[in-house]
Amino acid sequence: MRGIFDTLIKAFSLPELRKKILFTVLILGLYQIGGLIPAPGLDREAFSTLVKGWGQIGSMMDIISGGGLYSATIFALGITPYINASIIIQLLTVVFPSLQELSKDGEAGRKKMQKITRYGAIGLALVQASLFTYTTRSAMTSLLPTALNAILVALAFTAGTCFIVWLGERINEYGIGNGVSLIIFAGIVTRTPQMAKSAYEFCASLSGKLGAKINNSALGIVIGVVAFLLISAVTIGLIVFVLYVQNAERRIPVQYSKKTVGRKLYGGQSSYIPIKVNQSGVMPVIFAMSILSLPNMIATMFLSKSEGVFANWCRNFGSSPWYYVAEFFCIIIFTFFYSLIQFNPLEISNNIQKNGGFIPGIRPGRPTKDFIFGTANRLNWIDALFLSFIVLVPTLLANFLELGYVWFAGTSVLILTGVANDLVVQIESQLVTRNYKGFLD
């Protein structure tokens, strides 16, 4: 622990790295300040009441936006449209060869892909803001004509998302870390006290109920304290477990043959291909929650006054046991799907063969591709079960014990630890290039 703090001090003492860290902190501070500006033309209390009826999808969007959704601020949409646009562009890259070639076209191609994603995010933000405005039209004020007020609200939400995307890109350009990930990180961190408050209120309520039941308030207090300490210990254990799995990897050994160039002998060294256990990150969870939230969103937006069978099913699906069964299978399916579009064993096999390498005991060509694919496929099962456990167990416990915001604990831990890991790696790389001893030593 002391070595980590020493390394942080050394990292902050570097002028270039210090500027990047301070710039990143400044941008995140601007994001927090912007999240306090209310959106024009809305009754905040009425808007918050309507949005809370959206169920878990509304709660998730509120947490990711740092509380901007429930507070009806200009950052109500958060960075969600940009995330959705990125997902759509990734899927289209697999379908359209032109986009796939563009993504492999070096720095110029990367900038063009970012530009396409940015415009896609603006379009999705406008559509989503329009749907929000239509759904919460009863929360609009009467200071302006209804049509003009609706346009004002939709544009305010869209502009807020555009500004957040701009802040994230500034971090990418002048700061350190991934800008979009750090903005999500900041949004979740700001809701962490609310999660802790929910756990504390549960323990206090448990203490009072048990104290009254056994007619011993002192013993009830002791039980409440023990329950709070137990929840804290489980949370710490969950963080350690997630960090362990996220950093775990399967290393496939690769041996390179020797080559003679002129009078010198090159190659012959051993290396490995690292395949992370949690190679899909938190994306399968986001996919699953987005898909499964559609019935509730449809009921809220379009079937609020209907009492038909389909309307009741959409309205009650999020609280039924079938929701969690469907979430379990969706996480598994999306884990394999995301790995399929992100991981290309054929390309890895070809690169190994071009560089004169081979996996010991495996023939080059198709057998190598099949071996890498089989290894990654087995890790996908571990990843899918890991994500299902981390997401479903806290959610079920939160619903059973009525812990409020704690239902998002598993997903938030996945996001927070993932972003923190990436940030540490980037700082470490900056330190290594300057001959400083880093975190990983």
C-alpha cells in the first residue's frame, strides 16, 4: 500500500502527467456542476415522479447520469445515447465491410469512426429526448405554448448530451483515461452515498424491529451494527472478487522459429497470447438490461391508460420471477455475442503464422484457429456465469430485503473496477516510459 502511494506521489510530481490529471479532474468537476443546472420548461417534482415509474431502467439511467434524470437537469440523458451509438456502430462494423476496413485504417480511420459515432449519438439523443418529452408531457410548465415548450425541453436534453460527449473527448485528447468511462465512473460515484444510506436505513430498521420484538433495544442495536458490518464486508469481498476476475487471463504460449537475416540469427523467443476471462466487460449486462426494459418502457410511454392483457404483462414483467430468468439467459447470450464481434481467432492465427510463430502441440492454420476459438469459448462460459452472479445476486437480495439503490451494486462494482483498472494501466504506462517504478511492481 505504501508503494502505491509513493508511486502516486511520483506520478503527480511529473509536470506533464500532473497537468493531465488536473485537467481530467477539472473536466469531471465541470460535469458535476453542469448536472446541477435544471432543464427549462419542466416541473422537477412532477418529472421525477413520472420517471421513477419507469422501474429499473429509470434507476439505472439516473445512476449513470449522476442523478441528473430524477433531478430533471440538462444532463438527464447522461452519456447513454453515446453508449448506444457506440454499440450500434460496433454491430454495423461486423455487417458492413466498408466500416470494418475504416476501423482498421489507422489513426485516420479511428477519427472517422469517432465522427460517425458522435453524429449517431446526437441523432439518438434527439430521438430519446423527444420520447422523454412526450412521455413526461404532463410535467411541462405552462409558461410557453405546449409545442414550443416540448421543443425547448427536447433540445435542452440533446444539448446536454452533446456537451457531455464533448467533455469526454476533451479528456481523451488532453487528459488521462477514457473520457466516456470516467464520466460514467463519476456518475456512479456520486450515487454511492445513496447506496450506503439505503444499507444504513435497512440496518437501522432491522435494529428497531428486532429490538421491539425481543423487548431489548440494546441487543437490537448490536444486531443492526453486526448487519451493517456484514454488508460492508460482503461489499469489500465483492470488489476483491470482481478485481480478481477482471485481471485474470488465460495465457496461450506461442513459440517463434529462428530466422537467419544476413549473418545474424533472429527469433526463437517464447511469448503468449493473453485472453482475459472478463473480455466482454460490462457490455452484456447493459445489453440485457436495455432489452428487458423495453416492456416497461412501452407500458409507461404508450400503454399507461390501457388495462389489456399485453399492457398488464408489460407493466408487471419487471417485477416477475421470469424477468430474472430472462436476464440470466440474456447475459449468457450477449456475452457470447459480444465476444464473437470483438474477438477474431482467425486474424490472431494468421498473425501468428505470418510472424513465424506456432502454439506448441498445435498445427498452424485451421487447428490453431480452432484451438484459440475453443479456449475463448470456454472462458466465455466463465465470464457469463460470473456476470450473472455479480448482477443477479445483489438485485435479488436488494428486492428481498428492500434495500433500494443497492440493487445496482453488482453492476456499479463492475463499472467502477473496470474503469479504475484501465486508469491505473494508463498511469502505469506513463510512469514506465519515464523510468519510474509503477503500480505493477
